[in-house]
Amino acid sequence: MKITEINDITVYVSNAEKQVLDTIRRAGRPLHSFSEHEQFIIDNLVRKDLVIKEGDIYPRVFANENKKTS
């Protein structure tokens, strides 16, 4: 089995996901600073590999700038 890296993959996001992602792109923020609904959206963005969550007790979220969105 040969594994190849594909760089031209675009991940589609909803309007709500795009809005939350734009606020994260400006600067990394603590996860607790978002509302419960926004945290749910952030979990979806983590699954799509568009957001990186760092830390265990007080996690911070950062945008993954290597991924393309549409």
C-alpha cells in the first residue's frame, strides 16, 4: 500500500463554522471563552482538521492554516 499526500483537498464548511473559524484565525483563544454552541461547532472543526486544540485542563484553540476551506 502506498500512501501519498494530496495537497489539493478542499474542506467545505457551513456559514456558522466559517464565522467561528474566522474568529479563531485572528488569534488563538481559550476554549472556555466560547459559548456552548460555538464549542460544539469547534468540535466539528477539530474533526475536520481545520482547528487544533491544545491542552488538557484549559485547552486553547488555533486555526490550522494548512487546510483550504470553501
